[in-house]
Amino acid sequence: MSESRTVSRYGQRIASDPIGKLCQSIIEVLLLGVVVCSPWPFGCTGATPEFFVFCGLGCALLSFAVWLLFGAKPTWQGGWPGWLMLGGMLALAAVAGLHLVPLPDRVVSLLAPGVSKWMQGHAALAGITESSSVAVDAASGWFVGSRLALNAGGSFQFLIRAVAAASLFAMVCCLESPERRLRHLSVAAVVVAAALALFGIVQHFGSHDGLAYWTYEIRGGLGFGPFINRNHYPFFINMGLGLALGLLMERLEKMGRHWYRLFLADGIATWLFVALIFIIASLIVCGSRGGILSAMLALTVVLLLRLSVSGIKRWLVLGVGIAALTTLLLVWVGFDFYESRLNMLAESDRYSDDGRWILWRAALMSVPEFPWFGSGGETYRYWETIYVAGDPQWTSETNQSIRADNEFLDVLNEYGIAGLLSLMLIAGGVLSQVVVGARGSALSAGACIGLLAVHMHSFVDFGLRVPATGAFAVILAGFFCCQPVDSAGGRFRLQSVQRFGGSAAAVTVGRLGLTATALLLIIFTFFAIHTKRRYHQASRWSIAAGELMGQSMPEQSLEMMVRAAEVTAEDISRHLQIARASQLAMRQSASPAAQGRLMDLINEHSIIAMKLCPLAWQPSVWLANYGCLRKNARERLVGLHWARRLHPGDPNLAYLTGKLALEQSGIDEAVEHWRESLTYSTKYLPEILAVAGTRLRHAELLERLLPADPVVTLEAALYFQQAGDPEGRGMYATRTLHLIANPSTTKRRLDDGQAYEMQSRCYGLLGQSEATIASLRLALNHDPTKVAWRTRLARLLMDSQRLEDALREVRIALQLEPEASDALRLQKELSILRASMEPSR
């Protein structure tokens, strides 16, 4: 009787609250629209699409505020796991907000000792004062020095996103009928996931992953579908995969024990089955190892938690069917399993070569200096260049990362122990609900799979930073926490849905609290939309500036860039863009007046950038080469030294600093910088050897200048061969052979084919022709498709008068690459040589 009365009161409440019902319908439509539309504009990673995402979420938050002001009292549906997650989001926002508050110097030195270190170490910054201007005045409120962070602008951006996520999560947890709304979300997610999967497969095999929409070039060529990074695609698609499985499980459970007879007759189940095939196929094609492993592990965990005899039989049959049809689809579209990155899953040594351990190491290096609250938002990209590992395979020219490829280490680096604990609070809330929800309804189990996969994948990537994925994950987590776990839990939530009760004072306090919350939501919504609109406008001006620069209109281009920097004064990237563009324009300009104006821009915005974040290395270089430090050689060298401290892995900067140090301090200091330049690149090896070779003997060059790297020493041997120095050629070739034979003495990692090929070239420099041929044959045994190696082997065989062997190698090379010019030329020479050696008839 009591339960029926509660249900009756609940129905009366819904009927008497048209405003709340209307607002909830609007909120649901807007949230589904964000989930369906947000992944298509490159995951909304740009300023313009992110602005439109915030507009959609802002409209939902304003509707929620109207509900709070004029509707019946909402009820928290998320339980204690929801409170944990909300508390973690708000705590993260609080840490980011603390980065914006000026504090006494004593407090800063106690909580963030690294601030004074990196401020005082910036020698150029201490002696430069900027002139007053619009850009300086707008940015001065964001300068470092009295804050806990080294980049207040980056923390400000994170604060906006964290508060938006917390508000969105709280709003979702207050919506009524969470089971019905999760079903609606699941349907929308399956539709968009299937569309993304089909689009990604078609684009992958129709063009290549360096283009998005067959038009837009993706930097690095690592995209998939509309996402600019193939490792971010699984974050979104795995949540769609989990919800699709949830819908299919729910459908099959309704069919009962004879589901296999009704399966193909049920249109919805069939379409869900087809969607799963395309979703899983796209996950494999995208080549994200972490995405595939996290999906498999999440699915295994949930199935084990839901373990039952009937469930095992059902999923064994479905699993085999999906796997077989997915394999057939991949074979039909031409996917090569052997050539894909997925092979690296079975080769742990190759998997570790992707450099993640280097990124994780850099994330941990700065923690002792900023232990409690981190170094500030968007600062990891600078620590990654400061704490370079000295690995010749990992250089600033070929590998750059803005994130640690581990969400937890990334937060620890930028927001300290407090931020990490906040993130663990969020993860703990999700995992505690997973343990219970996996045993609940089929839709809850599907949500478990998606959220578990996202959490696992976050240990090796940062896809939650993509706005489309982040918004989807927050919405899904909110609905997931609201699912009833049993009938008792359902009754509890039902009984708690009621109007204000108790004394008049309690009613008044409750209404005032809701009103204050609604007003805060309204203020934050308009502030967030205004902020994102600023960045949207700055992005438009920046794009227009790039087009003008391409049309050889530098003055108009710089004017647009300055406007963008004034609108988003806290964004260091805008100031760096102006200084960089001014540098390029200065090289092309011959007018002294124009060069003076450009130099003023370089000085002004380089100084602003240094004061916004003293970890940026480019301003010191620009001031030393084009700005106010360039007239004094000693000050210029000091500026370059500091830039090298901030970016020791840049071979260009190391060479330039060594060249100036040679003039100021002599060969000893120059050699230190040049050795580090050669560690990462042999680009300047001829220039360095040409200078150092006149001052140092070969033994000193090997000991003090050249790093223990067979690639560098072999290049040096080739240089001295061209210079006509047989002593140097032999010494460096011998040193290369020693390094190849003792791989533990070098950081360079060579596969067997490369090692034997380099060994062959060294034997050639030493005049050992038989050893040269034997080593090259061994290299081709390890990598038989190298046409250049095979052609060189044919040339060596021809020189040793083994014409038949040489001709055979040429034929193999031409079979591998019919248009290989060197092989065709050598084939012609061999034909002429054979004809000349045949006896005349």
C-alpha cells in the first residue's frame, strides 16, 4: 500500500510540474544532439567547434537553471558513487582555480618551490622590461611569479572545462527516468558509432589517414575518420560499442531461452548485430592497440561479473559469429593484419619503442618541484622538451607531444597530488558503480563496458581531453550512476522524489539554495560561452592571418594576429605566433623601417610569452637572434644558454649556441653543445667537423665531440673519405664496427637488417670487399624487400666479376620495384659487360 501511494504521488508530481517536464525534455534533446554531432568536426578539438559544443551544453544548463527556479525540486539520482564523481570534478576545478589566485611569496615557495627556480633562472627575463601597450596591459594580469602555477592561462582553460563537466554531470544525475533516458542515449550512440565506423573504414581505404574528409591534411598523418588522432577514436567508439552490446543483450534477454530461433526474425537485433560488426572492424582498422586491448579487457571483466551458464552459451555463439563476420569484412576491404600496428601487441620490445616511457619519465621529473598542485595547465609540453631522455630516436624535430599519453600522470604533472587524488576520486566512483552495475540491467552492463574501456585506455592515452569524447563520457557516467541496482534501490529513489517538506524554514532554505545554484549556473554558462567565443574569434583571425601571410601580405597578417592576441591575452600560443611570423617577415623585408617595427613586435610578444610561461624556450632564441639581446654577444650567448636549458634536444639550437660559444669562449665550450647537436641529428656534421677538425685530433674528436652512436661515426667516416683523409676514414669506420658489435655501449637501437647494412658499408670503407658482400647478404636476409640494398649488392658483385650473381640480384630488385632507376641502369651496364666478355663469332 505504501509503495502504491508513493507511485501515485510521483505521478501526481510529474503531472503538476509541466515546467520541469519540459526542461528535462529540452535537456535530453540537447545532450543527444551533442553526442551525435560533436565527433564529426574533428572531435571538436578546434576552438570554433568547441564553442558550438559549449553553446549546446550552455542551453542545456540554462534549461536546468529554469527548472531549478520555477519547477519542482529535482532529486539526486546518482547515489553515493555520483557524489564521489561530482566531488572529484569540483576538486579538479578547485585546483585549477587555485592556480589563478595570487598568493604571498612565502606560500608560493612552500607549496611550489619550482616557481622561484624557473623565474630566477630566466636570466633574460630578469633584465628586460616591456613597454606599455594594449597587448601588455591585457596580459599583465596573467603573468607568473605570485601564483602556484607557471601557466595561469592553461589552468584557466582547464577550469572552464572542469566546471562545465561537473555542472553537466550534476544536471544528468537529476534527470528523472534514468533508465529510459539511458536507452535513448544508447540508441543515439549506436547510430553515430555505426556511422563513424563506416565513414572511418571508407576513408581509410579510400584515401589515407593523412587526410580527413579526403581534403584536410592531418599533421603527422595519424588520424582516423573525423578524429585527428587514431588513438582518440577508440575513446568515443568504445562507449558506442558498449552501449550497442547493452542494447543487444537487452533484446536477447527479452527473447528468452529460444533467442537463437528469433534472432534473425527480429529486425532490431539484426541491425544491432550488423552495427557491432562495423564498429569492431573500424576499431581494428584504426590500429590503436590501447583501444583494442581496453575494449577486450572491459568486455571480459563485465562478462565475468555477469557470469551465468545461459549467458556464456549466448555470448560464445554471438562472439564467434561477430568475430567471423568481422574478419570476412576486413579481408574483403583489403585489411592486412600482418602489416598493421596490431602485430606490435605480440612484440613487447617493439611496443616499448613507441616512446611512451620517455613521455612518462618527463611527466614525473617535475613533480618534486611542484608536488601539491602541479606546474599549471598545458605545461607538460614544455617539461617534455626540458627533460629530454637523450635518445637519438626521440628528437624535437621528429617527435613532439603535448600530453604524457597517460591521463593520470598528465594530471599529476600539471595539477599535482591534489589533482591526482581528485581524478582517482572520479575513477573510484565509476569503478564502484561498475562492480554493482555490471550485475544489473543489460543497459547498465553496456555502459560498464564503455566506461571501463575509457578508464583503461586513459592509462596509455589522453582521449578524454577531446571535447566530443569528454562530453559523451560525462553524460554516460551520469546516466550510469542513476541506474537502480535492485528493487530496493528503485523504491528508495522513488520515495525520495517529492516536493519540499518539513518546516517553513527548511522549505525557505531549500528554495534559496536552489535559487543560488540556478543563478551560479546562469552566470557560469554565460561566462563560459563568452570565453569560448573569444577563442573562437581569435581562431578565425589567426586562420585569416595565415591566409594573408600565404598571399605575401605580412603587415595585414600581423595585424590580424595582434588582434587575436589582444582578445585572448592569456593564451601564450598567440604571442608565440606573432613573434614567429615577425621573424619570418623580418628575413624577407629589406626596409629598415619595416624591420624596426618587426623587431619591436618580436621584443614585445617574446617578453609577454616569457612572463606568461617562463618554460617556453622560443622567446629567448628570438630575443637573441632578432630582438634586443642580439647587439651584445655576451647577452646573446646567455639567452641561448637559457634556451638550451629549456630545450636541450633541439639540434639546431645546440649547433647555433656552439657556434656562438666558439667565438666567445673557445672550442672547449663549443664542443659540448655540438656533441649534443650530433646526438639528435647529423644535419650539421660536415660544418662541425670542418671547424673542429682543424683544432682537434681524430682521437680527441672521437672522445670529446662524437657521441657513441654508429650512425654519427659512420657519417663521419664517409665525410673523411670525401675529404681524402684515409686515417680518419679508417678510424671512424672501425669505431662504428665496434659500436655495432657492442649495442650496450650506445643508445641507438638498430634492428638486425640495419646493423648488417651499416657493417657492410664500414667494411667497404676499410677495403674488405668479401666481408662487405657477406654483411650485405645478411642484411637482405633480415629485410629482403630493400631495393637499394639489393642494387648495391649487385654493384659489388659486378665489381668482383660475379656477373650471374649480380644479374640475379638486379632481377629480384626489378621484381620488387619495376621502375627503380638505379636497378635499370645497372641492368643495362651488366648487359653491356656480358656482351663484351662473350667471344666474337
